[in-house]
Amino acid sequence: MTRARRKFDPDFKLEVVRMVKDQGLSVAHVCQTMGIGETAVRRWLTQYEVELAGGKGVGRPLTPEQVRIRQLEEENRRLKEDNLILKKASAFFARELK
């Protein structure tokens, strides 16, 4: 029988990362206290470091800045697609008018 996969919200992940980074607690101690696996915590620590360095990271963003950056990147992508569609439509209608 397998256990259901647990999901953690970004605030919880950030709290755990700060316990290790800011409070200087060991990963093993935090994992034991919070009842989570070491692999997950180490992955969150790596993701946090990447995000602080300005990288995109893997999975859901941990920091509020990265959440906002990803939202803006998605909006930018969508607007570029819309712009391309409008350019193609205007070229099509310009040909039709001739």
C-alpha cells in the first residue's frame, strides 16, 4: 500500500528553508520536527538558492518575487502571442483590400 503524496504550500516550504538557513538548524532536525522527508527539504533548499541567484528554479516558486516574475513572464508570453496574431490578421486584411 502506498502513501498519498503530500503537498506543501510555498509559505510552508519557505518557513522550513528559513529554519535551516536563518536559524541554523540541521536538515535532519527540521525534518524530524516537521515530519517531512530530507529529500524534499534539500530540494527546497536548492530551489531557494537558485531563486536567490535570479534563476527560475524547478517546480513552484518559493519566494514572492519569483511568483511575481513567473506571472509576468506568462503574461509577456501571452501578449507576444496576441501581438503575433494581430500582425497576421492585419496582413491578411491588407491583402484583401488590394
